[in-house]
Amino acid sequence: MTPPMLRQLRHDVWATEELLERCRALTKEQLELTVPGTYGGIRRTFVHIVAAAERYLTRFMKMPEPLLSEDRDAEATLDEIAAHLPHLKEGVEKLFAGQEFDPDRVIRDPRRKPTDPPLLITAWVLVTQFAHHGSDHRAHIGTILGAHGLDTPEIDVWAYGNANDAVKETT
């Protein structure tokens, strides 16, 4: 049986990939569009989504270097961002492969700033945040696209279920 959280994280990476693929048709100027209340421009938001997802996974495993960095890679192209998606897919699968994932495991997180005290985080918080964070910021991109009269792709769980033959019409 596939753990429900694995399916949720698979959806998360799929939705990011689908949205990124749709945004490849945008011009350089359109990738910088934003609207009030969103994270920022479309391209910058993709950097943020993927960089954060990689950071969440590093709490559980070693990820291929270099990780996407919001500071260093602030101007990354969609191709450069997309190059990290296979690592996310692999990391998500690896997280739930082999021994059973323990959602109550406590993880020591050293934090991004060395001057900040470490945190103790329960594993379920990290995987839930992984899914929530991606969904929240993909919605920002959808808001930007819609506000500027651009098409928004169907990337919700229903679309993912359809794409994976998990939702079927019956007679």
C-alpha cells in the first residue's frame, strides 16, 4: 500500500513540474510579473518553491549538490530550476522507501543562520509543510497568471488523479 503522504508529496512535485512546463511559454517579461499579496515574480517564486522543497528533504537525507539557493540562484532560468525536479522526485520516493517512515521522529534542525539556535522538529511537520508550501506558492503563480489574463493549468489533486488513472468515469 502506498502511504497517503507519499502520494501527497508526489502530487506536490508533479504540480510544480506541470506549472513550470506551462510557464515555459511565457516571455522573460511575463516571468517577472507579480501582483500584490504574492511572493514575487513567477520565476522567483519557482526558485523559492524548489529551493525550499530541497531544504525540507535535507532534514531527512543527503541531497545532490548544489542545492538551489534563493540567494545564489535568484536569477535562475526555468531550465535551471527544472533540473532540480528529478532530485525532488527521487528524494520523495527515497523518503518513503525501505523502512517505514516515522512521522513522530524528532529531527534536530541546525537552521539556516548559524547564529540561530537549533530546532527540534517532528517529522510530520516537515512533510506537511513541504506539501503546504508548494501548494501555497503555486497558488500565488496561478493568481499572477489569472490577474494578467494568462491561462492557468489544472494542477489540483483531481487533475493529478486523472493524470495517474486514479479518477475514472463510469457508465
